[in-house]
Amino acid sequence: MTEIFLIAIAVMIFVVIFQIAKASEYVSVLKGEERAKKQTNKINAFMLIVFLVLGLIGCWWCNELYYGKTLFPQGAASEHGQKIDLMLYITIGVTGVVFLITQVLLFWFAFKYQERDDRKAYYFPHNTKLELIWTTVPAIFLTVLVVFGLKYWFKMTGEAPKESIIVEVTGHQFAWEFRYPGADKILGKKDYKLTKGANGLGVDFNDPASLDDIHVAATMHLPVNKPVKLVINAQDVIHDVGLSHFRLKMDAVPGIPTTMWFTPLYTTEEMKVRSNNPNFVYEISCDQMCGKGHFSMRGVIIVESEADYNKWLATQQPEYYTVFPDKKPKPAGDVVPADSTKKPIQLSAILPSGK
């Protein structure tokens, strides 16, 4: 019923506009075409100036109303992000000045040079100097902006510092999984053919480097002020790692690992103060439409002090023991009685062979 009502309203509005247009034509005929055209030109010219003034006021008002709700007031939470913010401010400044000048000239010229009996339009088919100016000047500005963008892009996707924390990020419909290297600081190999059961990431446990890797779902922990290298994968369709607070994003492509690195500048607790939001959390989102559950593909990042990060890491169990719980070594000092007449045997921890 609601749809029919809306369609009826739309039809009525169209009919009213059509009738007003027809009435205007009849009035023009009665008054005379030339007189009616001159009057319409004056009204349109005046309305263009009104539109210009109201439009600029609207731009300013929208900025005042919504700027505080953006991520800009709290600042970027990574070193790369600060440079990207600076580049964005420069872009907005340059394009904003060009927008202001061109729009004011556009509407002012339409008002000032409206048709009059004592004025004749001047036509010129070609002006080499003018065309060079409006082609060369924008090209120079855009080239400078592109060069800055490429510089930051190559920095972000280039070789990470040797002391970087490595985190593997894997996206699938519709969640994020994270894997950390163990004490050896090396991520073990993966093979998609091994993706089954508890081994959801397809880790190859025949690789010794995989035995101490840690698998975490939904929440990523990072130390503050230490470079972090993300190794990004996808298991099904193209996803996109979106780190809006750090001003970073990178596609997650099936079969093609991608990388980027950054250095978090503020802990989660510090960002709660900076953002004046006690419920603040760093978010990892999927910035690529990936299916009907795309809206729910969200993870949380906890940035903490290095001491707290190391404490958290020490509490995590290697994924090997999750996939093969029977391989988990028994704690030292466990008592296993042989029989009621013999003394208990003390078992020490046994390192799994990985086979």
C-alpha cells in the first residue's frame, strides 16, 4: 500500500510541474516571447547568485556539523597514517581553493554577463595560451600529489624493519584469522590442501617452523611503538584489510599474499582519551564487498605496551596443540602410578616431533 501511495504522489508532482510549465508557456505568449525571456533571464541570474551563496554556506555548515564525527580530530594512529593525513590535507587544500575560485567565477559570470539588448556575445573558437594554462597547471599539481602518494605507498608496502612484529592476516567469509610466529620468529608454511577440521588455516606441521606458531581469531594484539608487518591472505574471495584508524588498507587476494607495515603510535587506552570515547576500539574491517555477510566481517585490534603484549603472547598456546591435542606435553611433575606397590614415576615434558 505504501508503494502505491508513493507512486501516486510522484505522478501528482510530475503532473503539477507539467501544468506549471504549460501555464508559463501560455503566459509567455500573452506577454510576448521576447519580454518573457528577458524577465526569465533576470530571475535565473539572480537565483544563480542566491544558489552560490547558499551553497557555500551549506559547505561550511556541513563541515562544522560533521567534521567532529570523522576520524580526523583524533589524528592518525600510525606514522604512515600521519603522512597520509598530511597528503590528504594538502589535496583538500589545493582542490578546495580551485573549487572556490571556479565556482565563484562560474556563477558570477552567469550573473554579470546575462543577455542584454546592449551586449553582444563574443565567440572565439581557439586560444592556445588559455588551453595551455588550464591543462599545464592542473597537470603539475596532480603530478606532485601522485608522486607523494607513490612515495608513501612504496614505503608502506616496502621492506619492513628487521625488528618488526610479524602477523599473518587471513580473511574468509566472513571473519578474520591471525597467526603469530613463535619463539623462532618465523611463520611456518601453509598448504591449502591441508585446510580441514581444526587446521582451518592449512598450516603444514611437517615444517618445524610451524610447531610454535600461534593462531588467534577475531582479535589482534599489537605492541605500541614497534613496527608491525602484516602478511595478508584470503581463502575464498577477494577481501580487503581496512585499518581506518591507522589510515591503511590492502587487498587480501586468494593465492597471492600481500604485505604492508606500520608502527602504532597510541595504545587503545590512549586512544580512548584522544577520541573522548571510553568504548573506543581499533577496528579491522573488510573494505571490499565480499558477499551477503560482508557487513559483519569485523575484527578488533588491541594496541598495548610491549610488556603487556609479551605477557599476552606468553599465555597463548601453539596451534599445533589445538590441532593435535594428544601431542600436548604433560606438565612436569605429573604423577603416573604404575601399580599400587611401586613408587610413582615423574614424567618430564616431551617435545613433539611434529610428524
